[in-house]
Amino acid sequence: LFSEMLCKELETEHEIKKFSFSRLYPDFLFPGKSQFLDSFTPNPNLSVPERILDSINPLTYIKTAREIDRFRPHTVIIPYWIPFLAPAYGYIAGRLKKKSRIICLLHNALPHEQHPFEKLFARLFFRQCESFVALSETVKNELTELLPDANCLVLNHPLYNNYGERISKYDAIQALNLDHKKKTLLFFGLIRDYKGLDILIDAMSLIDNSFQLVIAGECYGDFGKYQRQIDISKAKDRIHVINRYIDDAEVSALFSAADLLVAPYRLASQSGVIPVACHFDLPVIVSNAGGLHETVEKYKIGLVRKPKPDSIAEGIQTYFVSEGEKYKENCGKMKEELSWKKFAENMFNGAQTTTKGYKKE
């Protein structure tokens, strides 16, 4: 989604060509149900990517580099989030860097779950890049640990504005079959161990029965451990689970029904969920892990707590006795600053170092 939104903005000012994966992960390494969206409808206003690159087939690295070179790009933007892709990216960037400016768009410099040789693979790719755009200071710090002289610009994650607008809270609560009388907490997105869902489930037992929790997202791994935790929780009747991929059309109702988004991550570089919440004027509680708190503290759109059940529970209770409206107002101010247009402009202007390469004539 990030790449599609960025491309949509870039195409207003630049001639671009998109290259994507024919296979991103081999099935045995992919923890979810499917790597493809059955309900996805391509944006008719965007060019269709060429699906060439197979992450585990080196022959496609050669083909991808050759096809990109035929386009004669002045700039190549490579999004990076996991060392598994570094061999493919490193080869392609190495082939193109003498003719094109290589910008690495860093979602994570290092993965949240540790993997063998992750730093070695990451360095091999990063050394082929001319400049970097990181989505948080934490990601930049991870990068400079691996590549101390890296030329890196930090830009906050733009707001996702493709999910429509808020609907009435009453209608949203009704659609989700929730209790109108309770305050609604939302945990949203892919469920992975580092995101601390177990912390939030435990926190639910520490707050009174005026709260209900909606867990919405596909679990990458075994959801059974979370279900067992819910089953023995005294708050089990107030915890509602939607354990599957959430289609874009469902997002508005979930965020419109919620009073507060809770992201109790144990580890985090940045998160795309926070910009979604802000689009819907929904304040947040996040942990102080990694870079997750940076945007929340900068724009004052919620509270920051430790990733522990008692701390998260205290934060939830504090929010509802504080001036919650001020956080909603700050979400509106944040919208004005974090547009895709500004992100694209700053990325191109700020990430430039040299002008090596050639422009299309």
C-alpha cells in the first residue's frame, strides 16, 4: 500500500515505471495465508507494475536489472524492510548505480525478528545505495550502526487517506455487533509476536467492564496461544476477534467504532497503523519501544507507555479521564503536514547527493 500511494503521487510530476515481484517469499517462509489479495482491484489511474523479480531466483535478478536499465532511469527507489531481500536488491542496485541514483526507502534497517546473517546481507545492499530515506529516527540509527557514513534523510510516514471517511460511531458499532454502552479499544493490523497483543489482552483484565476490545487482523503464526489467553481472561466476554486479513472496505467501520487505538509493541521502528488512525481522527496509545513513540510525541496525538500490561492499562484509563478531544484536534493538524505530496517532494529534494547518472532526453 505504501508503494502504491507513493507511486500515485510521483506519477503527477514524474515519468515512472514500476517493477515488482513475481514471487516475494517462498511459501515455507511466509507465515500468513496468502501473499496475494483476492479482493484487490488495481487503481485504474496507475501504471501496472512489471512482475519480474523472484526473490529466490538469481536469474530474475539479472533480468530485472536489465529491464530497469532499458528504461534509463535517473533515479531508482528501492523499498527495503527485511534482509531476505538484500541479495536480490544488492545485485540490482550494484548493476544500476553507475548510471542511476539509487535511493533506499527504509521501512526497517533491521527486522523485528532476528535472522542469521541479517547484518551482513543488509550491509551488502546498503553499500550499493547513494542515499536513504528512513521513516523514523530509530530506523536511521539502525542504519548508521551498519553504515556509519550513510547519507540518510528522516521523513515521517505519510497518512493513508484511501480508506474513505469516518462513518457515524453508532452505525459502525451496529455493523460490528458491539456494545454501544462500552468504550471501544482497537488493535489493528497483522498479528505478530513483537506487536504485543498478549500484553493488551492481559491489560484488559486490569480495567473495568466499561471497556471492550476489538482485535482485527490476520495472525502471522499460531493464533491459538492468544485464543487460550482470551479464554482464561476475566475480560473474555469483552474481547472481539476478527482473525483474518481486513479488506480496505472494512477499515472505516473499525476505526469509526473505536475510541482509542492501542499499539503495545515490544519492538518497533515505525508503524503504518498510526497514520491510518490519524486519518480517522483516532487518538492512540503506543509503547515507548523503538521509534513508535516519535510521531505520537511530536504531534501529541495520544499517550506513550511501557509495553507492560499494567502500564498499558494505566494509559487507557488516563486517556479517558484526560482531555481526549485535544488529541483528536492534533490529528487534524498532523494531516496537514504528512501528505504524500510533501513526502514525495522532500524525498526527491532531500535525498539528493550527487547528480551522477543520466536523465532521459
